[in-house]
Amino acid sequence: MKSSTSLLAFFMALTLIFGSCATTRNPNIPDANGTGARKTGMSKTAKGGLIGAGTGAAVGAVAGRLLGGKSGTAYGAIIGAAVGGTGGALIGRKMDKQAEDLQRDMQNAKVERVGEGIKITFDSGILFDTNSATLRAASMSEIQKMAAVLQKYPDTNVLIEGHTDASGTDAINQPLSERRAQAVANYTTTQGVDASRVSSQGYGSSQPIGDNTTMEGKQANRRVEIAIYANEKMKKAAEQGRL
């Protein structure tokens, strides 16, 4: 029975992820702002029917492990926090507006609407010098803009993840990724975002999104990803139809 349950979770995760990877253009986000496609995926109501309220966290955890670096744990955290159903649709609409604000204000990050949340990706080269976890002065303005939007939408949690390429050893890459994620988290909270909303995690080189044998792939792998998703207060409001 245990193995069949795991298999069911496996296929649910695959269905959810591949179904929600459809890319659509949000007409309210100008072409000139930021880079990359915005992922809005399947309708929130349809996704809610697939997951079912109360099972999102388990499915999200499986999904994050299954897809590893290609979609990663930031993506998995968003899926895992999903409410589903009508409540998920209400959260999705709230996130649409927040994503528009982020994309409008942040010129050097990729902002994606994923499921019931938002994923932001910074190239680490924008934020840090090589082998450094000290934020560049020029990059601080981007985090300030993000923090200003986060303050406008206080009922979300924020997960900040650091990633490196495969150059060097795990003994170097893992703590570097942790320090970089923590540096972004710390600066975000100094800009007025409640520290209780913000968590950080480093993954070293374990979640590549590019080919580590090429310069382009290594550059893509050196990144900071941020997952924004509903906190318990927003989920409760959504489930009660108060959003």
C-alpha cells in the first residue's frame, strides 16, 4: 500500500508540474520589463481540482525532488503551499497583481507566475562578485524594489535560495550558496519586510538549470531564486472567500 501511495504521488506531481508549465503572456506586464517568459500555467481552479485542498504540500515536495534543478525547490515550495479550488483561484488573482508590480519595478530579474505563487530569479552575477557573498551596491536597489512590493502585500511568505555552478568543491559551493541566500534575506528584512516572513536556504551546485560544461550553463546555474507564496492568513481568507 505504501509503495502504491508513493507511486500515486509521483504521477500526481508529474501531472501537476507538466500541466502548469504552459507559458502564457500576461498582457498587463510590459514587454520591456525584465527577462523571460511569465509562467501562469493552468487555471487555478483546475489545478485546485487536481491537487485537492490539504494535499498540496506533499505533492509539492515530491515535485521539487522529481524535477530537481530544472524547476527546483523554489518551484516545489510554491506548489507545496497551494490551496487549490476556489481559494486557490482567489490567491492566484492576488498574485497576478503582485507579479505585475514586481515586474514593473524590477528591471534585472526574471519574474514568473507559477501556480498560486511567484518565482523571481536573479543571476548571481548581478548581485555578487565572484566567490563573494557581499551584495554589490548597485544590486541593492533591485532588492529595495522587491522589498517595497513585498510590504504592499504582507500576507505572503518568502523563501530565498542560493545556487552555484559546479566549479570548485561542495565544501566551497555549499556554504557560499548559503551565505548568498542569507545576504539577500538579511538585506530584504533591513528594508522593512518582517523577518518572520523570510527564510533562506543554500543548495550549492546540486540543482543546476544549465550545462556545467559550458560558460553559458555555468552562468545560468549561478543564481538566487525567490519563491513568494501565500501564508496561513491569506490561505484562510481565500478559503473563506474574503480575498
